[in-house]
Amino acid sequence: MRDERPMMNESPLIFEQSRPGRRNPAHAPEAPARPVDMPAELLREAPPALPEVSEMQVVRHYTRLSQRNFAIDTQFYPLGSCTMKYNPRACNTLAMLPGFLGRHPLAPVATGQGLLACLFELQEILKTVTGMQGVSLAPMAGAQGEFAGIAMIRAYHDARGDTARREILVPDAAHGTNPATAVMCGYTAREIPTDAQGDVDLEALRAAVGPQTAGLMLTNPSTLGVFERRIIEIAGIVHEAGGLLYYDGANLNAILGKVRPGDMGFDVIHLNLHKTFSTPHGGGGPGAGPVGVGERLLPYLPLPIVAREGETYRWLEESDRPHSIGRLSAFGGNMGVLLRAYVYARLLGREGMERVAEYATLNANYLMARLREAGFEPAFPERRATHEFIITLRRQARELGVNAMDFAKRLLDHGMHAPTTYFPLLVPECFLIEPTETEDKATLDAFAAAMAAIQHEAETRPETVKTAPHTLPVRRLDDVRAARELDLVWEGDEGKP
Amino acid sequence: MPFIPHTEDEVREMLAAIGAPDIEALFDEIPHTLRGADLSAIPAGLGEQAVSRLMRTRAAADRQPLCFLGAGAYEHHIPAAVWEITTRGEYYTAYTPYQAEASQGTLQLLYEYQTMMARLMAMEVSNASLYDGASALAEAVLMAVRANRAAKSRRILMPASVHPRYRQVVQTIVRHQGIELVSLDFDAGQGRLDPDSLPGDPGPCAALVIPQPNFFGCLEQVDALTDWAHRHKMLVIAVVNPLAMALLKPPGQWGARGADIACGEGQPLGVPLASGGPYFGFMCCRRAHMRQMPGRIVGRTIDLDGRTGYSLTLQAREQHIRRSKATSNICTNQGLMVTAATIYMALLGGEGLRRTAAACHDGMGALLHRLADVPGVAQHFTAPAFHETVLRIEGRPVEKVLAAMAEDGLLGGLALAPHYPALADTLLVCVTEARSGEDLDAYVDALRRALAV
Amino acid sequence: MSEIPSGLKYAKTHEWVEELHDGTVRVGITDHAQELLGDMVFVELPEVGAAVHAGQECAVVESVKAASDVYSPVDGEVVAVNERLADSPELVNQDPYGDGWIMQVRLADDAEPGELMGADDYAAMVESEEAE
């Protein structure tokens, strides 16, 4: 990607390409015939200082910017727990059909039967896949799904008058959204340690549960990339104490079609459609985080939900579900994302879904074997990889002064995105690696070869690794300066609104 | 098997390298009792052609009526270039820019977006998006309580003229954090808050929410309201239509000191109606409060050679580091929609946005002018309006009028009875620049026909 | 091995306490703590006049990779805070026991002695943590 010619790597801001008075008349209406008849004190004095550029400039600028990105479409992207699988183009094209794309959310349900049929069937598919009794598609991302899940647990206990339950238990390896969500729902988060084999410490769990326990949040496979083998016991311990079990669906790709959260004893789950159901990550969203529940929590599902009555579909509302925890968005949620997930589910079908976990797991175990051959240290060498696994680079950090971040940056020079680094926090200098099922053997072999090459460099000329990347439009960026000297808004032209 | 590239030979080689007899062996750590997943209720897979046929049939049910519905989602002209570029694989299939050097495209775009939003709102800083306008308002409420420690209050004043769904969502999200939402009535004749009717001593409150325009399309008296709030030591949360801000006074210029937080729904900026989502929420604030602002923020910095670059910053506030003390649990946001909005704003420019907003207002005026000749139809509120207004309908129930207009291929507006029982015989109608003179004539004709029955 | 001056007392949450001649104490975080956190970008100071309690959060130190709570090692009232940290948070890294001080506290009359250790005990604790 790096070009030796000095100007080729420069990337001026769109603002820096502005010229006063430049317009795109094709897009803005003519100045209106009447002057604006509003009280002067409510009007803006001058138009906002947005760029004044031609359409050609806009297209060129944002196209060139796109070329400064890594993406699944161009690079291998083994980010653990993010499930960067291929985003099928059909999902995009079909979700953007004019009948869906141009439809107003408040248009009459009579003309929305096609849309509602897709959403209803998606609800049903997600129920089957997760083994739950009811699903709401409303939450707009995993974090909102988590919020809905914990809010439902709270609604359940409050409805029973059991208000002493003030704690949510969270494994110490959990993703940061878990404790943050617990606090948003008025709980305190209490951490449960993980043992050396990567399982939740059952003794610690037993000691921690009691009448103050509202529930436990768990991912399975866990964030350590291993299956929580004693999940049935865990469910028993929590349920006996009167708490409920919440499943964080971030790692569902490992067990899709093989194991169902409902069968493991979970009372409420969220899914990340932008992971497991391959909706595109878009540079940071949009996603969708539907929630599924067992019998006990059905009344509390967030609205809206699609119901079928005979041959017609409609939205359930507050009058249908008076105990719902409520709404999470002004309209139904991220419809376009839900439609993409639906198309994906129809393309895969039941056989396709059963294969997802198989090949994701095959790829992860294969890659772990190859990396082990190359001398890398898996965090849990005696465990199977699930759809992901962890290697630790602590030896390299200690002996060679080359750490996980350095390896990550050097991988970029090999044309591959780095795995997730420094998460989970429990494993020092870690890489959490998730190849996904859509990558072929040659790509995995190339990754193993790249890691071996970087290892060799770390041993023979470590400076190259420590100052990587070398071939991208920028070299390593100063994060400390970014946080200390906060430059969040451009003021180069002293743009006044 | 769709999207799985493995050949049988490769599978064999891979299993040999792992030392496992078959793929099933890789699941041997999972207790047998859990292995009974029954997916038979899921239909068999379809090829792309069959799925295409299915989806086209379903999409066609919509019939694409002429839209005069707003109520928080607006139809505007979106230049073709916006989505051509936004759906490039390099934007569409990129991830959150955690490896900054490999994501300079997205990061620079977000920096430009932050700059554009800050200027549009006349505020000092912007984040890189939240889920939607309603949840952005909820986050703003939480932020105001955190930031206004001096007020020692968890009360928020929420006008009844704020979008009813927004108020519901705020309630859902803040319910368990001990925050009290206190409703403020609007003036029944004007359709907006009356600054003279505000309490002389409201008691300690963390913030006042001020919509602009409000749910009824009416323009609030933002200066008087902002100054009143600040006099009483409250923060001001502006919830605004971003397109309207190109024409109307933006939150940073309200009153003597300006609003403290500005948020709202970004959908009007280049995002299609799309049956309700994905949209995006925006949030801007004063620099003094920026550490309390949720969501991702991009900062400009330099690399080892002193070259300009961009990276996520202030991440210590966020869930993946701060965990239970985080400002919010938000992780994934609405990156792709922000990409579209940024390109849209660059294409339109400040003058283009202002003209678009003015054309919407002008179109509203033109519709009202035509409706003056239609008996049984009157504008209900007296306050000036942006591009939506409430019409009072006499002679036939509003629901039946709208149903008749729908038969005629028009979405005539939103009946307000379900959310405002006192407004039972009214509807909320919207006109944007996407509606031509012929469209306005069609509306008037359809309404006449619906009332003639 | 990080620096651990002998004249100070230490809390197990890595804060140090220095007794001043006027009966107040100064509080900051140790060299070991600043090393773990990395380059400081921001310090959220307590308010002058605020009451602090041993073992409860009173401030936040933020680096690019972590935002960590600072726990007050004593009961008392904050009489001064280090305003220089607003512009120069890096003082916490450069001089954690001197210019990187965080707050000055007047001890409460009924202050509990608290679980503070001497330099040797703190050094032993740090060493055993590092060995993990």
C-alpha cells in the first residue's frame, strides 16, 4: 500500500480542498421562490461551514480514502470474537430493493406484509437456532441486546417482589460490555475468577451466589476461546440460588447448529447478527442484537415484535405486551440489517447452518496446530480450539522485547489484519485468533507463514518489528499524543458556523 | 455449501495436521447431552436465484406510495454517489478501526464527519455516532446527570412536545438509574413550550431537553428556554433535526451560552427511509464535558515520521477498558450510515443543505396555501413550523381519511390520537424537497376525495 | 524493579502516603502503578473540600489503555489538589512521588489507622505480584 513517491501518501482533508462558492447544483434545489417566512431570531445567520467541493472531488476523495482501509473484501481479518466472515453481496442487494429501502417505518401494515413476513421468519429461525421460546429483533447492537437481557431479568425479579437481588455475576474474562450493562440496569457487577484451564471457577461461583444474585452473564464458548465444559453445573448453581442465566451470543459461530443456548440452561440470550449472521461491519456498525428468552421472560421482551395471525402479520404493541421492558429505538430497529441476516439464513438453510460451526472449528484448530508447529504458545494447549483460540506472546515480550502489539503491526505489512490483541485481559500479550469458516486452507497457511517470518525477524532484527508497520499510508501512530493533545475537530480554516 | 471453500482433500490434510480423525472429534469437549440441536424447523437452503425471487415478491408488497409522512423519518433526495461509494467493500466490510494504521480511510472520514457535525451544530466536539436519535437522547440524559454534579439532581425536564417514541425509549433506558423524567406541558394553542409559563422555581434539575423543531413541526423559542435553564443551573440538551440546523439557529448559539449537549436523528442526512433503520444518532457537546460523552471519538495525531494520521481516542471512557465504570455500554455503533452522511454533507455543502431545508419549508407553505381552499381542514397550532405541521380534520375520522388516501396511493400523515388523546381529530403531515408541485396537487385531491364521502 | 522510597507508607491498591509537617498528608500513586498504566493522558482530581474515606475511590488516572481508580488510603478532607496535572498528566509518570502528587488531605479526627504498609512490605507485595 505504501508508495515511495512522497505525495502519494498524503491525504488532505475534504475541507482543505474547498473553494468558496463551489457548488453542486445537481443536488440542491434552486433557491426557493419565497423568502423564508420565519422569525429572524430563529434563523441561522450563515450556512454551516461545510466543504465547498465539486462532485468529482467528493467521489475521488472518498474513493481514495476507502483504499486506505483494510476490509474483509480485501484482507484476511482474523479478529477473535468479531467473526469476520464473508459478507455475501446478495444480502446487500436484496435488502436494498426499492420496496424495502423506500418504505417509511410508519406506513400501513397492510402494505408491509412482505417485510413483516421476512422479519417473522427470522424470529422463528433464531428461536430454533438458539432453543428459546420467544425472540425480539428490536435491539440495534449486541450491547443493546445485553441491556435488554439484563433489564428483562430485572423486570422478572421486580415482578416477583424479589428486590434484594442487586448483583450480576460476570466472569473476569468477560467483554467490557457485560459489567457496563449490569451497571446501566442498576446492578453491581461482581467478578468470578476463571481457572487455569479456562473454565469458570465453580467453587468461587458457589461462594458468590445467594439471595443477592440476580443472574450470571456468560459467553459459551468463553472469551478465552474454550468451551465452558461444566455449563450444566453452572446453570444449576445459579438457578438454585434463584438467579437467571444470560448468554452473550458473541461466540455463537462456534456452536451454531451444534448446541443451543436454550439446552444449556440459559434463560435469555442475545445474538450479534453482524457476527454470526454475516451482516457487514461497516467500519463500526450498524449491527443488530436480537434477544431470545425462555418461557419465564416472554412477557418482558422489548417491542416491537412481529406476530402472525392466520395469514397476516402485524406488530405487537404496548397493549399486547403490557409488561414489556419497552422500546429501544424510535422505530423497529435496524431493519436493513435484519433483512440481510434473513437473506443469509435462507441462503444457508438448515444444512448450511449446521456446517458453520464445523468449518469454523476446523479452521481454528488447524491454524492453532500450524502455529504450535511454528513454536507459538497457545494459552490453553491441552484444550480444543472452538471457533477461536488464544496464543500468548509473553515469551517474545520477555526475551526479545517484542510484544503482541508489535507482532500485530508487522502482520499489517504482510497484508493481513491482526487478530484481536490484549483481549481477554487475563492472558498477557495475547492474540485472540478467529479465522471463520469462509477462509480457505491457503489463507490459513499464509498467516502461519507470516507469523513464523515475524518471529524470525523478532529474533534477528527486532527493530523492524517494533517500528512496524512500514508499508501502510502511515507508520505507527502516537496514541498518547492523540489522547493528550485532543484534536477532534478541524480548525484549520477557522471555520465558523 | 455456500461460502465454505474447503475441498475434501483439504479437509483431510487439515485433520491430519490437527491429529483428529474427523470434524466431529473437534467437538469432543462438549457434553453429549448438549448435542441434540434440532434445526429441522429451519427451511432448507435456497440458491441465490430463488432467494432473489422470494425477496422481490415480498418487497413489491410495499407499492411505493407518495410519502407525506415524517414523524422522525424523512424522505429526501439522496445523490447517487452517496451509496455507490458507501457500499464499496472497503467501507462496507471493514471493522471498527482498532488497528488505526490499517483503517486510515474510515478514521479520516470520521474526523471529517465530527468536524462537519460540530460546525452544523455550532458545538465544540462531536462523537462518531450512536444507534439512533431516540437512544442518543437517552445517552444525553445519562450524560447530563453525570456532568452536572453541581446540581445534585437526577431530575430531567422533558417537554411533552418531544417525539413520543423518544420519550418512551429514554424511559426504558434510564429507568434503573434513579433518574426522574418530569413532563412539561406545551401550550395547547401554540403547539410548543411557553417560556412565560415555566415555573419560577423548578427545584434542582440536571437538565432541560429542548426539541427543535418539536414533534409537531413547531419551532420552540430556544433562546428564552436556554437562558431559563441556565439561570436555574440546568444543562440544556438540544434534540434537533440536523437538516433543519442548516437553516435554523443551531444549538451552540441558543441563548447567551449555547446548549450544552446536542443530539438527534441523523437519518435526514443521506440515509434512506429503509423501513425504519438502520439510521444513526449524533451527539455533540462542549469541550468541558467531552470526557462524559459516550460513543467512539476519533482524534488527529502524528506517526513516527511526523505524518498526520487519525486514531480512536479517549477510549479509556469506553466499555472495553473502563468496564463497569464506562460512560455507556455502547460498542458497535452505526459506522456505515455515518459514512453515507459524510459524503452527503460534502456533496450538498452548507449552501446546498440550507437550500434543501428552505425548500422543505417552502413546500410546507405551498401545501398549506392549497389546503386553505379545502373545507374541513385547518392548521391546528399557531407557532411557526419547519416542514411538518398538525392539521385538524372535520367531517370524517382521521383514521378513515388516511385509509382512503392510502387506497389512493398516498401516505397522508400520522394520526396523533394514539399518542395525544387531546389531539384526536388531527394528523401530522410533512413536506420535503422530494415532493413536487404535482405531488402537492395529488395530496389535495386525495384529501378532498377522502372528505367528500 | 520500581522505585519505593522508604519514608512513605503504602496501600495495597498502590497509593503512597507522605506525612507533611503541618499534619496533613500527601497522596499519589506508586512508580509500580504508573509503569503498569503507561503514559498518562488525564487525571480526574477530587474536589477541594470533598470528604474521602479509606478504601473508596477518590480520583481516576487515565492512560491510553486503562482508566484506573485511585483509592484514598486515609479518611479525611481534601485540602489541595495538584492543578498542574490538568496540563501535564505525564508528571505522574515522570515523578510519581514528587511533582506527580495527586491530593493533600487533612486527616479526620477519628481516622482509622488503615491498612498501610511500610516500604519493605510494599516491595514484597509488588515482587509477588510481578512473579504471577
